[in-house]
Amino acid sequence: MKKKIVAVTLAAAMAISMAGCAGNGPAKATSAETAAGTGAGEKADPASENKEAEGTGSPKEEGGTAARADFPKKPIQIICPVKAGGDTDYNTRVIAQYLSKYLGVNVVVTNVEGGATILGMQQVLDSEPDGYTMVINGLDAYIPNMMGTTDIVIDSFKTVGIPLFDNTTVLVANKASGYEDIKDLVERTQAAPGTIEYGMKIGAANQVYGIAMNTEWDAKFKPMDVGNNAAKMTALLGQQTDTAVLAYALAKDYFATGEFQALCLLGSEKNELLSDVPLPSEYGLKDIDCSKWFWLGVHPDTPDEIVDILSDALEQVTKDQDFVKTMEENYLTVKYIAKKDAQEYADKFYEETLVPYKDEFLATSSK
């Protein structure tokens, strides 16, 4: 059955609504208004350098002390490389709010959409390597490189850390579609190949998820490019697409009203906060890990002392009980991985979850 593509104005309205975090999304986070320069001191004086020569201190220690005394002295910007209205935008704003608290300066969020997140990433690489411009991203950071359109990946930056994990990616359908469960849906795709649509955004990780479901479950979904998360929700509401993947919190109001059904959790393990959402393995299907994580990085030439300050503050955020409570209300998991360990985690996750489907992804993306 031919379906009408979602109107741009309707998708925009949904994006604006979610950016304001009213109705369909979590409550809006506001930036903490904190005076810049709090806690800043003076640089080490020349006398301290003379003491180093006399063996009373080390240059490394004094340099680190000076950097810690001087940074930060002004607002810090986090580049969010997607448009406002989705889970990445919301989570970035909450993280920024709490970073303001622990860094003593305002931390503001700037959305720089385009190039499948690369425009925002490039803006950080073009910035001064002083720690005042950060970037947030996740698995989508690898997609343009996988497509051969850029050399930029997470390894192009110095990693500050990963503070947050989202094991809430669910395969969603409109309740009116009448699917009993995920097994019933897969069997229907097999009985009528190419007739049940999977709504996604071409060139994004969720395009790979559709390939993974068709590959691992022998499903026969028809992939359809419907746009970003706001557009996917609008399409599901109007039954202009049959299925899509979403972070659970983005559509929690529709799950509550019964308009949407979460057919399965696309993760490697059960989420205790979503105990009613089954894993595919509970129906004899292979579990597919489409969970998300949120990585922050800075220019690769940023001094290590400054990266340490940012990393320490980010770790403090993850220990803040108000932050943890806010995230858990949206079914997210707060866990901190710092610097090099976080970079290695991100690279390994990419190798295990996207690379196996690379060839088909490239073939379908070029059509």
C-alpha cells in the first residue's frame, strides 16, 4: 500500500514540541546560571619555577596546577551535531546544566545540524584547542566515515568521557496495526516480503538496525526514509509507516495512552526499568544491540590538564543524585567511563555492532 510521506510542517512542529520537551518528551532542561571564573586563581609565579630547578617541585606538577587555576574562566560550549528535539539534544542539555554546577561557569549547548553529524564535529576541530568547545555524539559519529565521506571519527578528538548509556531502543508500532508480538510481526514480513515498512533515516545508525533485523531474524522489512525521530513519531501516529526504532522516553506518552506498542527491546540485556518490554530472545529471535551511549570530546590538541578538569567534572556529574534521578526517570543508565577507556569502548562497540552490516549498508545507501 502506497503511503504518503509526512508533511514537513508537521515534523517541524513535532521537533519544536520535543525541543521544548512538552507533551511528547521529557521536561526541558535549563542552563544553570553560574558566574564565570568561580574558583579561578592566579598563575604560579616565577619563584615556583626556580624551586623546580632546586628540586622542590616538578615542572609537570606546576604546569598542571597553573592549568587548573586558569581553567575554566569563561562559558564552555557543547556542540550538539543534530537538530533540537531528540534524545541526544535533551540529554546534552541536562549534562550541560550539571557540568555548569561543577565547572563554575555556564555550559551552553549549540545545535549544529548537517553532514550526518560531521558539520558539528568539524566545527570543534576548527575551534581553538583550549577546552572551551566540546562535542557530544555517539554511534552516528562513525557512519560518515563508514560511508567514505569523511576521515573524522571519535579517534579524531581527545575523549573526555562517556557519562550516559541508553539501553531503551525499542522497535515501535502503532497499536492499531494489530501485531501480537515481535514474532508475529516478523512472520508477517516473511509472508508478505517488502510490504511492512521500517521507518528510518538514511545514513544514520537506525538504517543499519533495519539491515540487522532483516539479516538476523530473516525478516523482510521494507526500509523507508522518513527522517529524524520527530518525523518517525509523526509517521507512526498517522500509520504512514509500520514500524520504527525510538528511545523509549521519546514516546513514553504514547506508550502510556496505548497508541504505541513497544514490540521488543533492541539491546544486549534486559533493562530493569523497562521490565515489561521483552528481548527478541524471549521469542526465539537473536538479540540485536542497538543501545546508545553519549560521548564527549574536545580538539585533539587540547592540553591534557584541561581534559582532566573536564573529565573530573563529568565524573562528578554522574555521581550527582539529582542527575541520576533525572536520567533514571527517562529509563537511562548513568555510568562513567573516562578518557582513553571511553574511546576504546566506543571503537569496540562500532566494530561489533555496525561493521558486520557495512557492505549491505553501503549498497543500500547508494541506491
